[in-house]
Amino acid sequence: MTSARLLSLDALRGLAVVLMMEQHMAVWLWRSDPGVSAIAQAPVLMALNGLGGLAAPTFITLAGAGTSFLARSRTTGLDAILVRRGLVVMGFGWLLNLLTPSWFSAGSWFVLHLMGLGILTAPLWRRLSDRSLLIGQALLLLAAPLVQHWLATPELLLNDRMRRLDLAGGPLRLALAEGQFPIVPWLGLFLGGIVVGRWLQQRRTAPILRMASVLLVTGVALAAVGLRLGPHEGVWHRLFQIRLSFYPATPAIVMLLQSGTLLLLLGALALERRGRIDERGWLVPLGRASLTLLLVHVVVFREVTRPLGAWQAFSSEVALGIVAIWVIVCALAARLWQRVGYRYGAEWLLRIFGG
């Protein structure tokens, strides 16, 4: 577990990208009846869709952990490398904005923008102690209801709102609080991920389990209070509120999601220790090509399906069948691509331009 790269982290990225692709593609391909509950119509699809909620928190947390591993492997020029890599990842985010006009505006703020900002500003964070970083994560989580109340953010953000640039603050408003994965509270997961990366390098899994437990118990407690209080107005209602949608994110749902990410991480680490994760398996290549797959699946299934008449055109069974075929094709392609170091993909470009 002291190697520069853990196979378990790559495998977890692979799982995350599969969950993200399923979550997006199933909804984009499925023709639902707006007059009937989505869960009642397609319980299997919606259950898988719910698991997809773990994808972005996993990517963000692992991006923070990856920063810690990079800091260990590089002795000179680290800060410059972090800045360049952060800018490249943010550049991929802005490219996705331009390639997906049906979803994003030029100023939209998605998970790539958030991870890029975290890496870009990592020269500030990597010098902080574990305690300072965890306090920073807690403060960002607690700041979410305050900032959302200050901005009068709707309690449910729809896509049209998350792409608007005409409100006060414009794209900065989206980046701070009203985009898909804004700085408040999601940057907190990146800060926590830096600490998790340090623990991994020290072969310490007990603190990861404690962190997962604290997040889980606190998230459940907040959600329980919210259910007890019922619907009402006020800033503190946002602290206790929990919904299946995390647009906008509340502390309760973020804590529950990151606890799930950390538990998955512990499971992956246990499998790696037992020799159950192989570099030539299915999930590791998917994880190492996850940035490319994230970009490609969004463009293909959000934009290309529209002129082809495949946008929200299928039953739930057919939609899930297409998802399954796509995942298999991606897994096969990733294994073949592994032989040439994922040349010309997003990860390859990140290494070339980011260092």
C-alpha cells in the first residue's frame, strides 16, 4: 500500500464512471410517463440511478487523495504541476460546456470544474494539517445552507436554473453555490480526500473507517431531525433537509454520500490486499480511462442521440440494455487501450500538458 498508485483507487474510479454513465444514460434514453411515479414505472432503473449518486462524490474524494499521492511522488516543481493539471481539468470542463449546449451554458459548473479548481488550489491546501483540512471540510458543509439562504437559492434546482448566467454574480454564482457541483459544499470533499490520501500512504485504514462512521451517523441524524421537523421555511431547514436530488446539496446528503464513498474505498482496499484486484481486470482500465469516458458518454448520449431520434425514446428495459452494451464496449476498449498507455485520450493529454 505504499506504492505510488493503488489499483484499488483505479478500480474505484472505474466503478464510479460506470455508475455515472448508467445514471446519465438511463434517464437520457428512457421514455417515462410524466403522470406516473418514476419509481413505480421503472424500479430497477431508478434503483441503479440512485447508486449513481455515489459517482461524483467518489471522483471528488479520489481527486483529493490523488493530490496527496502526487505530492509524495514529486519532489520538485510540485505546485506548478498542480496548477497546470488543475487548469487542464477545468479546461476539459469548459470544453464539455461547449460540446453539450442542451445541458450546459458556457458558464456552467460541473464536477470537472470543481475537481480542476481543487487541484489548481492544492498548493494552498496540501500544506495544511489533517485537522485543518477536516475543519475546512466541515465549514464548507455547514456553509451550504447559509450561502443558499443568502442567495435565495430554490430548494430544488432544475437544469434551467443551473445554467443561467443572467442572475447576480453570473458564472461566479454557479461556481459558488448554484451549479451542479459548486464550491460550497463540494470542495469540502476534495479537502477531506487529501487527508484520506495521506492516511492511505501511512497504511492507516482505521481513521478512514472512523471518518466514514462519523459522516454516516451525522448524516442520518440530520436527516432524522429534518423528517421530524417537517417542511418549513428558514435557513436551518436547509441544514436538516434531505432529498434524493442533491441540487442544491445539503449537508445531510453530502455526508451520507461521502460515507458511502469511503466504505467503498475500504472494500476496494480489502480486495486489493487479498490480490482480488488485477491491473488487467475490468475496473482498473475503466478507472484509468474514466476522464475520457466521462467526456465521451455525455456528448454521445446527451447530444448525438437527439438528431438520431434516440433521446428519451425507449422503454426502461431497452434503455438499460443499451447501457449494459455501452459499458461492455467501454470495458473492452479500455483494456485494449491500456496497451498503448491510453494514448491521445484525456488522461494522456493531462499527463502531457499537466506534467
